[in-house]
Amino acid sequence: MTRILGLDPSLSSTGWAVIEAENNRLRYVADGFIKTDTKKELPERLADILGVLRQVIELYKPDQAAIEKVFLNSNAVSTIKLGMARGVVIMAPALYQIPVTEYEPNKVKKAVVGVGHADKNQVEKMVQILLPGCKPKNNDSSDALAIAICHFNSRGGVFR
């Protein structure tokens, strides 16, 4: 059995999810999101993300992690802040020697829905179908579940 930590980085609301993969079967374990306080300074917000991710990692003990690759937007400041949050999100599993794999957003959608330009509702519905009993906390945790599923699929869908 392999535990996969899916991560959807954001400064405002980082999604996280844990699934188990055994042979060609997936099982939902947990999901959540890390909402940071916009009144706090940037270093404090980044520390909050790291602190929660460390708790998640210590509680669920994932074997592998997967994260969505960064996308650029028209606001340079927002892109830089997202990059900082991504750095923290990538660093958290690395602190525990957990390998981290990155995936393009379109690859994640294609792995879960079958098309690379699916909307968030389609992704969430397919996540719930692929992981029976799963009720994602919000869009960010749903995306994190999709990223974990993508990682499973990209590895041939078989883990021991």
C-alpha cells in the first residue's frame, strides 16, 4: 500500500489530500485546506502553511507527494506570492524525504476527467466517483485529490 499526498498550492487556500493506492485500487483517506489570514504578513502566512502541512504529513505519513505546477497570471505580484507558497508546499514533504512529483494542470484534469480543459465542478464530480465516500471540503481540496489521482494514474495505476 502506498499513501499519496496531493497538494494544490495557494497563498490564500492551499488544498491537501491523502489517498491510498494498493495494486490498482484507490481509497480516500483525508482532505482539507489551509486558509491563511490576509491580515498577517507574508512570512507568517507561509509559516502557517508549512506548520499545517507538517501536521498533515506527521499524521498521515504519506510515501509520495504530488503537486500542481505553477501557472502564470497577468499580475506579477500574485505570481511571485504563489511561487513563494509553492516553494513552501514543495519543501514540506521534502523535509520528510518524501519524493515530490509535479504535474501540469491540464494533465491533472485529463487524468481525472478525460479532458484537459475540464471545469472545477467536473473535476470534483469525477473525484467523488473515483473515491467513493469522498466529500471534498472545498475546490482546493478537491483539486488536491485530483492531483493525487493523477499521480496514481501516471505511475501506471498500480502500487504495491
